[in-house]
Amino acid sequence: MTDAVLPATVDVIIAGLGAMGSATCYQLATRGYSVIGLDRFSSPHAMGSSHGKSRIIREAYFENPLYVPLVQRAYASWHALETASGTTLFRQTGGLMLGPPDGALVGGARRSAEMHGLPHEVLSADAVHERFPVFTPDAHMVGVWEPRAGVLAPERAIAASLDVARQHGAHVRLNEPMLSWRAADDGVTVTTANGVYRARRLILSLGAWIGDVVPELALPLKVQRNVKYWFTPVRRAASFTDAAFPVFISEYAPDESWYGIPDSGDGLALALHLNGEYTHPDQLRRDVVDSEVLVVRGLIDRYLADANGPLRETAVCMYTNTPDEHFIVDRHPEHANVILASPCSGHGFKFASVLGEVLADLATDRTPAFDLHPFRVSRFRAA
């Protein structure tokens, strides 16, 4: 339906078709609502926060137990999209949270697992090495193992969402940036380089650019550069594949962590978490210098020495961080027919499928099934 004649007014316009926007477009279209989806780039693309071949999904959520019901629904929603699109989006590998027993990572994962009765095991450093011999954790570390964790394919997920949305009548307008928007009691108007569109509701799912689009809210957001690296193991390559190696996050120093994703043909994917320089999305530094690679190689040599082979590829993306690292999912405080979707502070992709449901509910005056109070804009004003 991308090139079909557009109606004078649609139910919902979605500005931004990354993780959240594409999932919401899919949800609204399959529910029978008229939708225009806009993106300043093609979609999927490598200019924002929803690319890089793989994303971790995990259930024993160390950040906060409140996310566990959301991620449990997300698993079901991703499966529904796989069925609707005929595309494989999820690989189950199991997951390992590794760090000091009193650290934020291990302590948080255990808290979520115990509070929600999730299957998990607590492993000593020796037990981690015995189960995954390529890991050499520090002696004081422990691991929290969870069986349901795994890997999502972000580009395929976005493409699948938009393909199914198109099949159900959504108008997907790519390489068409939104220039301005205006809200009134009777609806919203969006202007792009190609035209003016009207809708009953507007969803702003613009990721790192959202602060520029709602400057009146003075959202306290920081856009952070993040680099992902793919390495070819130098030894025991089979030990780093999906069949033998879990997704992992490891707290190697206080408030310092890195993560890894098994090799499914592109190399072992590794990255530091919440570690990069702050920037503006239009000024993101996309080159990766040798000194950055050396930091990651130092961690590989310390904990995964058999993986310290040739660097195959790098990718640069962005985290858009809130002060408390919780999401933003809320109505605009001054315009009830405008909805703000995300940002996600570097841990949101796994939730896109369920947040698509939540945002579709908000846009059609349904009560979402989840408590959204932690994600309200008003928390910043109170602070």
C-alpha cells in the first residue's frame, strides 16, 4: 500500500519506523485502523538504534523486576509476528549474567528471577567455566543462567512488521522526513517534504531525534554513541556458536559491563554497555578507531581468549538515555492526541513487539494491559 492514494484523514500517523514505530504500525494495521508510517530514512536502516544484526532478549531482567511481565508478553508477540510474516526472528541460546554476587547485574537478575519465579541457576565462577569452557571469569564472579534468553534479528523484525502492515493496508512512506507537526482538538497535521497529512492521532517514535521534535518538553535525554564489534574466534570456533555459547552480559568492574552474542555466521558480536561518548544524532561519529578496539580486545583476552581473532566488522548505533534509564511511553502533556514512544536507554529493542501493542492501545483509547506510570513524562518535571 506504499504507493496507494492516501485518504484525507487517517486514524494514526506514526513518525519514525524503527523498532517501536514499525511494531506499532503492524499492530494498528492488523487491527483494521488506517495508518500512515513515515521515516526520514529507509526502514530498516543503520542510522539510528535498531540495527546491528542481533539484539539480546532476556527474562531475568536485572534493570528492574517491573519489566518482567512486559518481556514475557514480548516473547509471545514476537512469536505472533514470526507466524504472521513467515520469518524467523528469535534464536534461543540461553543467557548468562556474570559479575560479583553483590553487583547490580547479578543482584538485579536474581531479584527479578526470584520475584517472578523464573527458571534460573546461580553458578560459581568454576561452574561457569565448566559449563562454558571458553569463559574464564574472575574467581569472585558468579553467574545467573536463564534458559529462555536468546537473540532477536532487528532488521528482519522491522522489515517483517512493515511487510505485514502493508499487507493490511498501511501506507508506509520511506525517505520522507517529517518537517513539522501541529495538534488541535480535532486532530493532528503533519507536514513532510512531500505533502501534508492529517490524522486523529500522532505517534512520535523518533528515537534519538525525539528531543528535537518536542523541545517544549525539555526532555532530559542524552544520546550516547555505542559500538558493536564482530570477531572471528582464533580457536575453538564451534564453542562460540548458538549451540554452545549463550548471550551474556558481564559486569567486569563497578558500573562497567559488556555483552556478547553467539556467532551465527558473522562472528562473535561484542560491545560495551553505556560506555560511549555523548553526541547529537546528526553528529554521530561513525568511524571506529584502534584505541576503541584495543579496549574490547583487552576484555576478550581476559575472559574469552579463544575469541581474540580478526576483527571482521564494526557498527555504530545510539542509545537515547533518560536519567533513570526507564522508557518514555506517554501522551504529550499538552496534546492528548500525540503519543511519545520510547526512548529506551539502550535496552529497549526486545520490548518493541509488546510496546507496539501498548502504543496501538493508547492511540485507539484502549487501556493497556501494563502499568505505564514508570514511563510517564511527568516524572522528569517532578524531579
